[in-house]
Amino acid sequence: MGIAAVIELWKVTKASKMNISWIGWKPKISFGSTSNDEKETAMYDSQSMKYLSYLLYPLCLGGAVYSLFYVPQKSWYSWCIHSLVNGVYAFGFLFMLPQLFVNYKLKSVAHLPWRSFMYKAFNTFIDDLFAFIITMPIAHRVACFRDDIVFLVYLYQRWLYPVDTKRVEFGESMVEGKSDKQD
């Protein structure tokens, strides 16, 4: 658990561009600045979340009301848990789609490095394998396969849009397939 905590702390410092230096026994914390490209990406990300929330909140609420009236439940607790689980699946899908919207708006896939993409692809493949092998509720099986739809759309975007090697994302830019730090 200690190693996991250190890794998560490292991730937070990288994501927030936090630099911690020690002067004697006192830590000095400084934060990096955000580039214009990162601000543009964040703007499109928040815009996509806004549009998707207009669609998803009514669908989750409508699904819960439909389930209450037309699907037999064992108890109120069962209905509540079922509705919350379906909401979690829906929000899981919601949080995958902004990446596609940002790619579309920027006409680039530079902000999702190939290594990260392959990691996500491997996880999607493993989820699909277990969805076929293990007995599970239909909603969970559908949640596993909806990742494939996003994955295929991203593959199409990867083919359609060139990788902008000059675009700086998260303090790094790609130069001839190598990652170089930009300070």
C-alpha cells in the first residue's frame, strides 16, 4: 500500500505540474504554468462533458423511473442498487467520450500517446475476454463491449488525423517518435 501511495503521489505531481524541492527541512512547492494548447484542450474537454451531461442525466433518471414502474424489483433497496449500477455504467461511458471529442475538435491524436493507447487497448481486450468467459449480468457485459466502440472510433481517428509532433501536451512534445521535455 505504501508503494501504491507513493506512485499515486507521483502521478498527482505530474498531472498538476507540481514541483517539490527541499530547503533544509522545509518543502517548497511550486506549480508549473499551463500552455495555450493545454488550455484549448481543457476547454474542449469541459465543453464535451457539458454536452454529454445534457444527454446522460435525463437518460439515467428516465431509466431509473422506467425500471421503477415496469421492471419487477424485490425491494426498494434492489431498485436503488440497480439504478445506481446502471448510472455508474453510463457515467463510465460518459468519461470515455471526451477524448474522442477533443481529438475531433483539435484534428489531432497527439494528446493520447501511443503507449497509453496500447495500455487501454490491452485492458479492453482483457475485459472482452472475461465478458465471454465469466457469467455476469447483461448490463456489465454491455459495459465491457461499449469500450470496444470507443476504441474503434479512436482507431479511426488515429488513422484519420495525423499526429502533430510539434504540439506540446503535459510538458512534452514528440520529435521523430521520441519524447523530449520542453521547459
